Amino acid sequence: MTVVDVDTPGGRYPIRIAPGRLDRLAESIPANATAVGLVTNPTVAALYGQRAEAALQAHGRRVVRIELPDGEAHKDWQTLNRIFDALLAQRFDRKSVLVALGGGVIGDMCGFAAATYMRGIRFVQVPTTLLAQVDSSVGGKTGINHPLGKNMVGAFHQPVAVEIDTDVLRTLPAREISAGLAEVIKYGLILDADFFAWCEANAAALRALDPQALRYAIGRSCELKAHVVSQDEREAGLRAVLNLGHTFGHAIEAGLGYGQWLHGEAVGCGMVQAAELSADVAGLPRSEVERVRALVRAIGCPTVSPDLGADRCLALMRVDKKAEGGEIRFVLLPEIGRAVTAPAPEPAVRAVLARTTEPAAASA
Ligand code: NAD
Ligand code: GLY
């Protein structure tokens, strides 16, 4: 088993990575837990609900399953309220614990419910998508979407443990694997040039779910994320680099309507756009932009954006948590393996949008 420790002011906890962790979830439930709320969705419940429930029921513990509708389009107040309805109806108290069994949507909503129910209860992340295993389950960002902006309402709330069962990725659709790999290569781009090169060499093995390659990629991604959030839990500075590709990507997600493109797909395309912008304003060599484009393509993510119109894209980008005083800030790459956060002149952003949208692809 690989264990990565996260140490933040908001909590210290292990990320345990190994095949079969699903059957050992009881190890992460604090001994004084009065009840466990297993938050999941019908897709994941059909595959893993019974196994998780059986594992949690060890020592006669009361487990209540709370199923939410599946999909990014349901990451909202109405769905969040269903968790509170169930917790109150089942008389969950302050010593109860929530378990998020699912992808990033379930993890973010369950975490936000845990952050706010009775002003905060404990929760465990059991991420079942690659994206959630390498990113969203680690670091304590929780929340929901608003029609005017993604993840705009939320809280920092660290889990007490993250349980990563690498076997569950076998049932994940190929498109979701590609979306998760976008977040994996992000860590190489912002923090670790050698890891980026390793991803280039292992892209095919990762897409084929080679167990060794996957385990290394998940472990290294978690190490890099743990390193960042342990230094900057609340995104006062360094943590913002984890948003490489997200400013462009969030505009695509919100512009198309949540759920049309997967979050990781939008981030993949957004990283190509951020690399293009980096070449124009931060000195990233053109040859490196082509490496980014080639790897995003190799993992199966789109490299050109749908044409939302530059004005609309810019308006959507302004609704970004990195924006300061209405000025859009981007994560830029002076080189592969090093990231900075900075504003960029609007004409430069427009130029990137013009050459990275669908019409540009049609003529390429
Ligand atoms: P998701 O949660 O929608 O899951 C994708 C799909 O896969 C869903 O239909 C789900 O039911 C299904 N699924 C989950 N596990 C499965 C399995 N093992 N086998 C088969 N199907 C399975 O999407 P996601 O990509 O996991 O997460 C995206 C969300 O994560 C976004 O809302 C994004 O904003 C959020 N996010 C949060 C953070 C953070 O730091 N909190 C970081 C990155 C992304
Ligand atoms: N996914 C960005 C972060 O956790 O900060």
C-alpha cells in the first residue's frame, strides 16, 4: 500500500492507495462515530454500494445510504439539501461521519454537507474516478456550482482520511479515464518536469489502465498535491497553481452548460490554451507548447475549444475565484515544471481564444 500524508492547519490525514481498499473502509471511521452516512449516486451504488456498506457496518455500526442524482448538473443547492434532509430525518448528531463514495461531484457535495451540517462533522473521501483520486478528494475544497459560476459556493473542510481503491477504475468509462489523466499531467506541468516526461512515455499504458503505471501516477499526483496544500491550505498563494487550465476550462464548462464537457476534458483543453498564452506572455518556448498539445491529445482529451464567442468567454472567465478587482488572473508556465499566477493583457487572451477554438481546428 502507498500512503501519502497531508498535513494542513485544518487537519492531518492519510491518503491510502491500494487495490481492495473498498473492503477496508472501517479502518478510516473514527472509533467514536455514532453513525455513518454513505453519500453516493445510483451509478456508483450499483457497482460498489453493497461492498462499501458491508465494510462500514463492521462492529454493528449504523450505516445510512444517501443517494443523490448522478452528474455535474445536479451539483447544486437542491441536491445538497437532500443530504441535510436525510441526516436530520435519521437524527445524525455531531459525532456522526459522512463517507463520500463517488467521483468529484459526490466528494465536493458530501464534503460541503460535512463542512456545514451542525457547523461541521467529519467525513472520509472514497474517490472512485481517476480525477477524484488524483485531485478532488485531496485538499479539502468542497462546494457546489451556481448558475453564474462553477464551484462558487463552498468551504474548506479536510477529510479525516482518503481511501483510494485503484481496482474501481476498471469500471470507469474510457472518457472519464482521459479526463482524470488531464489532472495527472497538470502536476507535471506545474511542479515536476520529470513527471511530465514520464507521463509522455507512459500515456498509452495509463490509458490502458496498466496497474503499475496507474499506481505510480496516482501516488505521485497525490504526493504533489499533498505538498502544495500542506503549504497553502486556503490558496493564499502557491495553491493557485493547481488551477492551471481552469480559467479557460471553467469558461468552456459554464459556457456549454455543466455536464456537456467533462471537467477534466475542459481542463485538458484549458491547459493547451494556457500553454499558448504562456508562450505569448511568459516565455514558454513554442516547442514546449507542442509537447503540451501532443500529450493532451495522447491522453484522449480535446485540444481545441468550442466557439463560445470571445466576449462571452472573457465574461465567464471574470467569474473566477482567482479574479482580483475584475482582473482575470491566469496560471502561466514560464517552463514545463514551473508555474506562476499573473494577469494577462486582454488582447493576448483574445488572440489565444482565436487560435484555439473550433474554426481554427477545422482549418488545421
Ligand atoms: P463525476 O463525479 O461526475 O463522475 C464521473 C462519472 O463517473 C459519473 O457519472 C459517476 O457516477 C461515474 N463513476 C464514478 N465512479 C465510477 C466507477 N468507478 N465506475 C463507473 N462509473 C463511475 O466527475 P469527476 O470527474 O469525478 O469530478 C468532477 C467534479 O470534481 C467537478 O464538479 C469538479 O468541479 C470537481 N473537482 C473538485 C476539485 C476539488 O479540489 N474539490 C478538484 C477537481 C475537480
Ligand atoms: N483542484 C484545485 C485545488 O484543489 O486547489
